[in-house]
Amino acid sequence: MVSYMISVSSGRPVTKSQLAYETIKARILDGRYGPGYRLVLDQIGRELDVSAVPVREALRRLEAEELIQFERNVGARVVAIDPTEYRHAMQTVAIVEGAATGLAAPLLTPEALARARTLNERMRRSLAEFDPLAFTALNAEFHEVLFSACPNPNLAELVRRCWTRLAAVRDSTFSSVPGRAPASVEEHERLLALIEAGGDPGEVERSAREHRLATLEAYLARQR
């Protein structure tokens, strides 16, 4: 018999394995389980009031998503992304998200554009008392609005998978390069203006791609 519990994200009944998966993944993405953090099955099981079995199943799913890795005599740890891997992943995001945003641009409704503008204004206001994690969450929501109308669902899903892979270290981008945050807000503003003016999808794609690459370059320059 399969036991069900309440999902932490949707409020719907889910299996214990799904609950463990959602909980651990959320903690990785919001930074509570940072790069290198050791995931102890028994400890997590006690926190969630489940056995080690569903926790182990959840960890295998997260390993397949490349968010954690298993080490001999250590167990599961949250993956740390080195600068080279980060560069390659961000270059991929720039390409696929740029393409998805370009395809989505002609299909964005006035309501969606208004939502994106509201989010960018919240990002602008947050600069006064800067919180990298909160800023990153708003940034993700902003871009989700712009590319979610992409008529190619495979491309949109690829963007989301890339974002999931990078999420554990994305907060460090705005933490280590805080000057990038206001520049990012202004680039959002120009991208929105281009879309609202009915800009060519190819030009929108190029603008979205260059925006992503500018974030990457700022991060790598800081590392150098």
C-alpha cells in the first residue's frame, strides 16, 4: 500500500517519495542546502517523518537532475559548479532561453507584459535593501513570464531544466557581483520595451541572449 502526504508546493496528496523530493529540491534551490552540503538520509527522514527508503528514492531523482552527487564513503552531497561548468551552462541558457523568448514575444498578452513590468519594478525597488536570494527569485519569475508563452513546449521545458541545474549557484552571481543587479534591471526594461513595440522576434532573441551573456561575463570577470 502506498502512503500519501500533502505536497509542500501544490497542497495535493503525493507519495512520501515525492514529498521528500520536493522538500529537498526546494531547499537546494533556495540555498538552504548549499554546494557541498551533505544530505543524510536518516536526518532528512526524521524531519519529514518518513523512512529512509523514500528519501533515497528522492535523492536518486535529484542525482539524475545533476543537483546532487553520491561520493564513496560520504554519501550524497549537493553539487558544486566550477567556473568552467558554470560558463558552459550559462552559455546554454543564453541560447535556449533567448530562442524561447524570441518565439514567445509575439504571443505575449498585455496582461503578461504588465506582469513582467510589475516584477521588474519590484526588482528595482529591492535594490535599496538588496537581498540576493529575493532578487534572484524575482528575476526567475520575470524571465518565466517572458518565455512561458513559447509555442515550442520542448524548448520551454529545456530552459526550465537549465535553470534548475544552475539554481544552486545563481544566488552567488548577484551576491558576488552586486553591481550586476541594477544593470540587469535596466536590461529588462529595454527588453520589455522592444517586445511591447512589436520588435522582430530575431531581435528579441538576440537581446535576451545578450542579457544572459552579460550576467555570465560579469560573474567570470569577478572570478578573474
